[in-house]
Amino acid sequence: MKKIIFGLLFLVLLFVVIFLYNLGSQPEREYPSFPIIPNKNAATVHDSIPLRDVVVVGNNWDGVITIFDPSNFEVLKKISAIPDKEERFKEIYSGFKRRLAAGFIREVIGEGNDQLVDDMFTSNDGRYIYASRPSFADVVAIDVNSGEIVWRCPVDGLRADHSAISPDGRTFLVSASTARKVHAIDVSTGKIVGEFESGDQPHENTYSEDGKRIYHACIGKVFIASPWLDFMKGDRWFQIVDAKSYELIRRVDMKEKIEEAGFNWIDRAVRPMAITKDEKIAYLQISLLHGFFEYDIENDKITRKLDLPIPEANKDLALGDHVLNSGHHGIALSGDDKTICVAGTMDGYIAVVDRDSFKYQIITLSDDPKEAKPYWATSSKDGTKAYVSISGLDKVSIVDYKTAKVIAEVPVGNHPQRVRNGQLRLK
């Protein structure tokens, strides 16, 4: 009997060793590369070169940022978010802890891919793009004309995630996923100048229009889906934070608010959010939900819920088959706050919703609802259109709010996620 037990223990140990070895091994993969042109660096870009409106797209699995024109949707340029990839990968695979963390991010979070650019914003002077890089656990400032990294800021913990930039362009927020905090980085120096506490897996960050408040949410351990294991997913809060002092103004357990309103849902984690310009109402996507909740910020209560349709092919979709607990992931408000655009991630569609009536129109993106995987929505600078990243099809769809139709598509890179408006001086 003892021999059988020792034999089983040996097999289990061998399995664990093989699993960890494979997890910590660096896969062989080529990434797109672009030439570094030092003589085109920021110092050579005179103010006489005009700022032009652009849209920037982070392609997470190939580490490329696509820049396109918001008027004619022409791709203007692509730059690498990882020109230092050799150095960073060498750093990761020289230590046991980092290589295991990178392997976990790749296999569990990145669906078998390293996560190389999550979020990005342009600088006010149009010379740089600031980008968070999950697998590299850092934020970098990239000279958009030379392609060089100007500064690099490692985050606490093992992964960088969603970001935001202050309305004055001086502060870049980044969620340090495994460190339960959000860093505030001075973009002029690349140094951390402040931070605030979050819960498990800090995620979304949104500044108020006047830059005085930060709306933040943490999502817990999204590699756990079962409601029976909810206690293992950790703290999941919606927070309002003072943007100057980084002191907490309000912390909300959204499941409590959902139940107080007479609704019921299996999770409490707020995913992407859209907030009205007067900051009275927020529209919140919740983990595993195919739809969203309306949250009255002033009165701290849930007021409405919209369940969006689930395609027939997804009627029996298991909770564990949702990508990182995402039912729908991506939501934006039109410039007049009258229309909501929803990225129906697991359902393969875009929903255009009248904010007042909650009536909606569905734009189907593919026959297989799990093929397209729309993963983010951002309104255009003029508020008349929405840019939706279609991560499974490597493109961005441009939706006209008035007609609820796709009016253009922009091919980008591998697995586009965040889409942001900005201005750049392109030499």
C-alpha cells in the first residue's frame, strides 16, 4: 500500500514539475519590428509641425500600436510598443518567480500569448505615447517619431493593466494588478508620484471631466468563474478617489447595491464603465453579465438593469467559458450622452442602446458569436461615432451613433484591445 501511495505522490510531483517547467519556458515567437530612427527624436520635432487628431489602438498580442486618422480612417503609422523586447524577455527568464508569473499571464490571461500593450495615451505635446505593458509589468514613454523608449517605469507586483491620463495630461494612472494599488506617474519624469489602494486585481480607471476625481474598479481573480468559489476571487470594489490627494471618497460593494435595488447577479466586479458628463449616472458592466447596470452616483444606488440578448449558440455557455469573466467588456456614451455603445464580447455583436428607453439595435459581427470578440468601446472626439475593437478579427469597427451602423473598418494588429483618442505631431 505504501508503495502505491509513494508511487502516486511521485507521479503528482513529476506532473507538477513538468507543468511548471513548461509554464516557465519562453515560447519561440517573432514579433513585428520597426526601425529605430534616432535622428527623428522629439528634439527634432518643431512646434511648427501641427498637432493632428489621431486614434491609437493597442494590439496586445503583437506589441504594436496602430495610429489612424479619425476623419478618413486611414492608417497613418504603426509603432512597436516593445522595442526593448530582448532586454525585457531576458530579464523575465533570468528569474524563477518572474518566468512563472509571465507564463501564468501568457497562458491564463493572454490565452496563450504574452500581453505586450494594454493601454496607451498620447502626450499633450504630441511627441510621445505612454503605454502600459502587462507582461513586462511597466509603463513606457515611446517617442512616436523615432520609436525609442524615453523612460520606463516598473510597477509594483508582476503585471500592469488598465490606465488613464489626467485631463491636463500630466499624470498617467496605471493599475498594478497583483499589488492591490494604482500608481500615479508624472509623465515628465516617468516617476511614481502617488498611489491609492485598491482590492484584488485593480482594473479600470476613469478621470472625471474636470480631473478632480478618479472612478476606479477592481475585478478580483478572473481565472475563477464558479459562484461556489466566489469567496476565493477576493475584494471587488467600485471606488471614487480624490485625484489630488489620492484619498478614498467612496468605496462600494456593487453586489450589495444590486440586491438593494431588487436585482440579483452572481458577481460584484465592475468591468468597463461609462459615466455621464455631469457625473450623475454611471453605466457599469459586471463580470459574467451580458448587459449592464445603471448606477445613480449621486444617490449611491442601482436604478436599472438591461439584459442584452444571448445568441442561440451561447444559450448553454458555461461560466468557465467566458474569457476572463467577461460577458460584455466595453461600453461608451455618445457625446450628447443619449446613446450607449456596448461591446458584446462573448456574443459577437455590438449593441447600440437608447439611454432613455433602453431600446437597442444589434450589429452582428460574425456567424460564430465567439469568433469576433469585441473587447473595447471608445467614443470619437466629436462624440458622433464609437470605435469598437474587434479583438478576434484584428480590426476596429467604426459605429455611427445616429444610424446604429458600422460605417468603416480599420485593419490593425493581433488582438486589438484599448482604443484612445489623441493628438500627435507626426514628422
